[in-house]
Amino acid sequence: MDALLLARIQFGFTISFHIIFPAITIGLASYLVVLEALWLKTKRPIYRDLYHFWVKIFAVNFGMGVVSGLVMAYQFGTNWSYFSDFAGGITGPLLAYEVLTAFFLEAGFLGVMLFGWRRVGPGLHFLSTVMVALGTLMSATWILASNSWMQTPTGFEILDGRVVPVDWLAVIFNPSFPYRLAHMVVAAFLATALFVGASGAWHLLRHNDTPAVRKMFSMAMWMVLIVAPLQAFIGDQHGLNTLKHQPAKIAAIEAHWQNEPGASVPLVLFAIPDMAEERNRFQVAIPHLGSLILTHSWDGQFPALKDFPPQDRPNSLVVFWTFRVMVGLGLLMIALGVAAAWRRRKGTLYQPSWLLRFAVIMGPSGLLAILAGWYTTEIGRQPWVVYNIMRTADAVSPHSATQLGISLFLFVVVYFLVFGAGTVYMLRLVRRGPQPFGETPPEGGPGEFRTPSRPFSAADHYGDGGAATSREE
């Protein structure tokens, strides 16, 4: 392995850890907004109990997401210094905008959200939850703007060997940005719904059949039923956009080597693409279906891998399978949502063990689909770090393979220790399940007697005289 491959593996390893936690954070933040809104509207304790159960898990995810993200930011300077020097005029400000908007917003309201339930009024606490959820979405927006610009760069000029922005609106709202943002945010919602649904199903299988467990399982299955088909539609639109702007990536995803005059393109279900021999081994395909999906016509054609120079082709063997893992998991998600709707209609949503086991098995599928989708996106962009502008080989820092190998080994060890411990702790919280939340603590809730700010103002706790004096004050 040379330094370039090790640098790519290292970045891929760190982003694989990082992307899991923000995805759950984005979904849980919006879920907490819904739960608190329902609690404020209905005053049903079930929503309050679920809020306090999931806010703890949100806090763990949020912390691990921030820590893992810092490491990735440093890698731009350590392992990809030539890329930072070339494209830092655009990627640097975009990351700075994330800090100035999303991070500041979350920092301002996160403490109130996590610790202010009994210390501030319900309106301010709900506002804090909304602001934190908005911050997570804004963070995703800036990150996806930066990544999308690397995929479909616009709004810039190259002066003295560096990228210079000339139109920030074109930079941010580049051709692939709306599709990537929608695809990622919906994926985060879907992954969170599957995580919440698996948690509820796990408790139901162990006869922890409480109203709160039933409610979170029911809400999750509704979300899966609605969002999974929506994600399939967004994915289709994203694929058409990728075909327009990154045709080599689509050719690699479909393992499509060449077009025959007048012939349609089949959909390859199974194959082992051979990059050296430029063909597919053990191919199983459905005639015309590739044309129908990607061109929306029976005999339409799209660029094939042989239309591009060998040095400009993505690795079809990898992206062919990562894409199919993502799509296969998506079909299973749709099946889960439909199965849950069918059992709900029969009034047996919480009873059939096969459905509950299916939901538990599908718990991590949303995160696995996100990882498979990111691998498809990033590996499919190769050999470019900025598509058609800068090659990945020209972006890597001049480190030796030994240096990168040692640092990669240390990353693997530390990440599995730190984030493994955090994940175990989070799963232990899930195993406890939602518990009834005491409405009035000893120091009082919003609008009631609270922890005194002056020693003698607590005199009402010790006698009638002291109480009268306190009330008179």
C-alpha cells in the first residue's frame, strides 16, 4: 500500500465513524421536537417520558459526533495539505459558516435543552429543543454544500494555482447540492426511525409492554412507512442528476462497459466487474430495465465505462456492490413499513413476533445504508478529489507510507476503544427503556418553588413563620 491509498483508507475510516453519530443526532433532534410539542399540546405523560428517555441518547450521540468530526477537520491539513492549499478558498469558508451558524446555535441552546427542563419555562425549553434541531440541520446543510461542490464544482475561477470563489450562491447551490442534502437528511430521519423502532420492538419481545414502548414503536413504524418510499423517489432523482453531471460514476455503479448501436441497457443484478479485462464476470441482468430506470425510455442509452479513459474510471467492483447494498436495504425498509401497516390495520401491531424480530434486525440497516451510500458517492468520484478539476493523487500530503500506516493503526485502536465504549453505554441506556418522569422534583418545577438563590429565602422549608416571611418578601 502506498501513502495515497493509506491516506484514503484513513479518511474513509474516520468518516465512517463520524457519519453514524450525526445521522442519529439529526434524526433524534427532530424527533425530540415532535415529542415535546405533543407533550405541550396534550399534556400526556407518555410523550414527556419518551422525551427524557431519548434526550439522554441524543446527548451521547451528539458528544461522539463532535469529537469524531474534529479529527476529520484536522486531516484536511495533515493528510490532504495540497487539497487545502488548492481548494481552501471555498471549503474553508463553508466549514467556517457551519461553526458560525450551526455550532453557535447548538452551543447556545444545548445546555438549556439538556438541563433546563426544571429550570426554565416550558416555552423557552421547547424553543431550545427547536433551535438545537435547527442547528443539526444547518450543520448538515453546510457540510453537504462543501461536499457537493467537490462533486459538481461551480462558481469559481482558478488563479495562480488556487480556486477562487466568484459566485457564492453558485458555489453553495451547485447542481448536486439540493439532491444530496435531501437524500442525506431523509436518510438520517429514516435511520433514526429504524433505530427507535428496533428499540421498541426489542422491549416488546422481552414483554416490557408499556404504553411508552408501544408509542415509540408505533411512531417509528409510521415514519418508516412514509419516509422509506420518499427516500426511494429522492434517490431516483439524485441518480438522474448524477448521470447528468458525473456519468462515469453511474457507468461504474451499473457496471455498464459499452453501448451497442441501437441496443438497450440491461439492469445488472449480479456481477463481478473486472476492471483489468473490462468486462463483468457471472453477470445476471434484466433486459431494458437499466434504460428504463436511468433514461425513462425502453431503449435509451447512457455513457459506458469504455467511453472514458482507463485512468478516469471509478472502481466499478466497489461501487457496484455498495450501491446494491444501499438499494437492497432500502427495499427491506419499505417492506418493513408495509408489513407494520398491514399488522396495524389488523389491530395486531405489537403482537406478531416475526414483525418485532424483523424490526430489531432492521435497526442498524439505516446506518449501514448511509455508509454504503457514502462509499458509493466518494469512491465513485475517484480519481478526482474535485471532480474534473483536481486528482486525488495530487491532493495528498507528502507523507511516507510508514507514517500513515502507524497513524492509521492508532486511529483504529483509539476509535474502537473510545467510540466502542460510547456505543456500549448508549445501548445500555436503550436497554433500560423509557421510565416515568417525576413531574415535581423536591426543588419544584417551572412556576413552583425552586432551588433558592439566597440562603434565607429557603426559610419556608423550616416552619410556618419562615414560610410567611418568605411569601411576604
